[in-house]
Amino acid sequence: MNKLIKIILWSLASLVVIVVLAAILIPVLVNPNDYKDEIAQQVYQKTGRTLTIEGDIDLSISLPLSVSLDLGKTELSNAKGFGDQPFARIEGISLYVAIMPLLTQNRLDIGEVRLDNMTLNLIKNKDGKTNWADLSGEKPAQEKTAKTNKTPGSKDSSEPAAEKAPMPAISVAGLNIKDAQISWTDKQNNQHIVLSKANISISELIENKPFELDISTLINSSSPDIKGSFKLSSSPTISLAQQLFKLPQTQLTLDLTGSALPGGATKTTLGGDIVFDGLKQLLDINGMQLTSYEMVINGQFQASKLDTTPEYNGKVSIEKFSPKQLAAALGAALPAMKEKQALSSADAKLSFKGDQNKLNISSLTANLDDTALTGTAVIKNFQKPVYGFNLKLNQLNLDYYAMATPEQAASQKPVAKTAPKQSSTSKPKAASTGKPAAAPVFPVETLRGLNLDGKLTIGQFIAGGAKMTNVVIVLKGKDGLVQLAPLKADLYKGNINLKTTLDARGNTPRLKIINELKGVQIGDLLQDVSGSQEITGTANISANITTTGNDKDRLIKNSNGVVKLLVANGHIKKLDVINTLRKADAILKGRAAPTQDQEQNTKFSELKGTFNIKNGVVKNNDLSSKSPVMELTGAGYADLPKEYLDYTLQVKLLNSLKIDENSQGTDYRGKEIPYTIKGKFSDLKQEASISKVLEQQAKKKVEEKLNEKLEEKFGDKFKGLLKF
């Protein structure tokens, strides 16, 4: 036993002596500066680049078995074809490593790592080649294939892998990178970005203990034009054995200016607590807050199964903000609106979860001014997305966001500065002689890739003054076939049921509209839309219309179908048949036109007709109307492409044209009077052809006189013989 103890003591003593001698003799006997040329030669042989070590290499070993390295000014040349500037350059590196804890405690202790004034120039040439590709260590494809193929004597993949040694614990006294500069030049895209005065500071890094991390740099980019600063701070904790990384109180700040930024400037901050568990393959981000351009967005995010089939969930909330102020901050000039308070308040909240193939949005709530949105949405199959939604709006008033009139806009905007006059030598631009292409109505390519199935309900919908309530919209689309089937709503004591199909699968879009309007009070509708009740009555209208094309003119020109109309107990304000007949009768008889004011409309108890549409021309041959004073029948056409109307009414009076017993006016009861409405839509003319009635009456009287004479002379054989 004593002998064994002596052997151990002698061994330990010998080891101590060897370590002490090494610490004393290696720095004395070995000068690493003597190997500068050999090191440079090896680098050149491996990379074809020149390594220049201008400063001294200071290598020392001290007790208990630690190594320190100081490297002076060093430069690595650029790859061939990338200019004379160096690829990388440093003013100095300092490194200290304690070896004994690694041998005795499986712990690697590293002192503070210092790196001063590093410069790194990264370049991509016009051919897309980078100046670091030769340093990436990428193996040729054939070499990769050879390594993957099994060779005689190679280890089979089914054999159990050798047990890995436990990873040593690591502690680093700190990392300090000062005044680094990294430049990026992309000659393919004409970009040049420089990160200057870059500093990275890490306090003492000990496994399972928090340390301080601070990164800062200045950003200067000429293309795109952006300048400013970047800062990142956190208090991470790292556990290599457990593969656990925690980054609490992480804060990123960007303070930028430049013409490439919306609004010319932005200060953006992003903060949160981040945890990554490598063993469980979990990522958790809590307390996330993004502040930028007058907006504050809060959220949380969790992801699992990151190495196999990732799944994720989270919440996002947008704090109340002003869309109008946001647009101003982004440099986007919004048009003036009738309501000054429009777009003054908005906020939103939602929860989501999903995986590689699906995203579900639940508990969605959003508010814009007085409009509140709730509902759910889903996206399936990201490769070829399928969209679904079920949304509800309490109300939607599009008129609230209508464009202001020039007078209203002028009152909302400051007086614009007078633009500088153009020089008299400047040449005016030549006027365009070609007719501009018609704007497409439907986004055909988008529709062909659209796959959706959704439902939207609106408590009250207002557009153009018209009000609808209890609106239900069902929208479906797949591969270019889009269906609005149906759109239902209550409308002015009646209801509307609209079905629309748009087929964009072929070269030319095809549109089909089937519409039913029942019990709608037209007068109330027109009052809200135009401020005047030009037509009143209870309307029942059915329409079945098809058309093709992708611009307004072609859609009108190619329209075909049928519209059926039935309106009860109403009037047409501008169709003043009775008063027009009175005036025509007075002029024909040489009397003064009646001066007593009459109700300027044509009343009816029923108005009905069928309108056939062919190539944009609407024809009607069966219009009929009944009222206490007259009966109307009508026929004619309206050319929609030419905006021209030619229509004739046959007016059969049931009462006299007299205003009262004392007034003048021919009694045309029982007579049919032609009444024409003709001209451009913008300039319609109305005319009553009473002269034709008088001609017929005159012919009738002549006919009666002649027949009487014939009957007196020749007897009953010639009774009623003459007819005109």
C-alpha cells in the first residue's frame, strides 16, 4: 500500500513539474512569430488568399495550465475578381483559455474575448457570385455522393451510434467587439449597405446564469436610401446540457430615416420574452410588443414540434389608433371625406392556431369608427390556399367614407402653396392621341387562383344613401368560378334576393345575375338615394341577365336577358302626361295654356311590363298602366350602349282634360293619344300627338256625313259603306 501511495505522489509531483516547466520553457523556446510565413503559406495553399499578420503573436502558458493568445493587426485579402480592398481586417484579438478545469471537471473556462476594429467587406458580383463562396467549405456534389454511399468496411447506419461524451459546461468572462464595420455590396441589385461602429458586448457568460447582451450599430445604405441606428439588448440564460435558451427582456430598437421609408422616417421598437427548449422543440414568446408608425401591437406566440410537424398558436391585439394619423405618418395622402371624423379610431384582437397546412383565426374582433366586426376565418393548404370565413358586422356605412365635395375638401385642407412657374423654355408634353385602354372590372388572374367559402352578415348596410338591414352574403369561389349565392336583405319594407355567378375560367369572363325584388317602396328608396321621389309605389321586379366581357362598355353591350316589372299604387313625377296633354290641346286650339298648377306626376294603380335585353338594347312591347284618370300602354326601346331612348305611350283618357267645369279643354275620353319620350338619356323630350287624334276625329265626321248622304239616297244597302 505504501509503495502504491509513493507511486501516486511521485506521479503527481512529476505532472506538476512538467506543467511548470512547460509554462516557463514554451514561451521562451517557441516563438509563434517565427511561423507567420508558414501560416500565411498554408492559408494561400488552401484558399488562394494572402494572409498578412502585421502585429505580433503573443502566446503564453501559465499555471494552472492556461493559454492566452494576443494577435495583432491581421488582414485577409479578397477573392480574385473582387477588387484590391481586403476581405477582412482586424486591429487585434485577445483570448484566454483555462485547460485544467476541462481535464478535471469537464468545464471550459474562457476569459474575456476581445476583438478590436474589425472590417469585413462582403460582395456579390453581377454574376451572382459572392466573395466568401470559396471559404464556405462547400463540398463538390460527387464528393457528397461518395460519402453517402456505403463502402466496404463502412459502418452500417443500423448499427448503434457510439455514445457521445457529455458536452462540457462553458463559462466565458465576456465578449467585447468594438468599432466593427461590415459592408455589403450587391452589384446585381445595385445595393450598398454599411454597418459601422458596430459593438457587441457580452458580460460574464456562465451556463445556467443570466448575462447581459448588448448589440449596437449604425446603418448607412445608399440603395435603398436608409440611415440610422440599430440596438439590441437582452439578459439571456443558456443551458447547453438541457439545450435551453432564455432571452427575457429582449428589446430591439430601429431609428431610421431615408427616402426608401414610408413617411421618410420611423422609430420602431420590438420587445418580449423568448424561450427556446431544444429538447422539447418548443418556442415560446410572451409579452411581445411592436411599436411603429403610431401603432402598438401586442402578442404572444407558441410553437411546438419544430423538428417534425410544427404546430403554433398565439394572440395578437392592436391597440386603438387613428388610421388617418397612421396614413399621414406613412406619407400617404388620404382623400378628404365628407365626415371629418372618418378613419379616426380603430383596434383589433384575434387568436390563432395552426400547423403546416392550416391556419385558424378565432375570437376575431375589430372596430373601425362605429363599425364592429366579429367572427372566425380559416386558411387551408398553403400551397393552394382555401379560404373560409364567417363574419358579422353590426353596421357598415360606406357613405361615411364618401369623398368630400371640392368645397368640403377645401375647408378641411390648408391652403396649398403656389407651384413655381415653369420656365418658358420648357417644352410641353405631347398630348396622347391613343384612347386609353378600358380598365378591367374583374381581377381575372386572382379569381382563377381563388378558392373560398364564406358568409358575411351585416346588421345595417348603407351605400349611396340606400339602406339595407339583416344582410346575408354567401360567397363561394373555386378555380375562377365565383358565386354570390345569395345576397339577401330587407329593403324598404320589402326584400331583395340576388344571385350572381362570375365565370372567369375561360378567356372572357361571363356574368349571370338573377335578382328578385319584392314589396320594395321605391319612393322611400329614391328619397334616400337622390333626395327626390321621382317614382313611388310598391315594386316587384325580377331579372335574369347574362353578359360577357371585362370592361364596362363590353359588359353593357353584351348584356342579354329579361326583366319583369310590377309596380302598384305609385306615380312617375317627371312623366306628367295629363298636364302635357292639356298644354298640347290648348296650343292646338289656339287657346292659352292652363295656368292652374297641377300635380307634376302621372299616378297609377298598377304599372307592369316585360323588358327583353339583347346585345345591350332593351325592348318592351307590353307596358301597361292603370289609374283613375287614364290607361297607358307602351312600346319602344332603350339603347344602353348609345344611351338613347325611343318610347311611345298610348294614352287612353278616362276623364276630360278640363281642370274644372269652367275651364276649357277638349273631352278626349275613350280616345288613344300617342305620347312619345325620345332622345339621349341626358336630354329626354316628351310630346303628346293630339293632332293625330283630331285628324282621326275629322275623318270620322266626314265618314259619318258621307255615309248619311249615301243612305238617304240609296237606302240601307249603302249604310256604313265608306270607311277611312
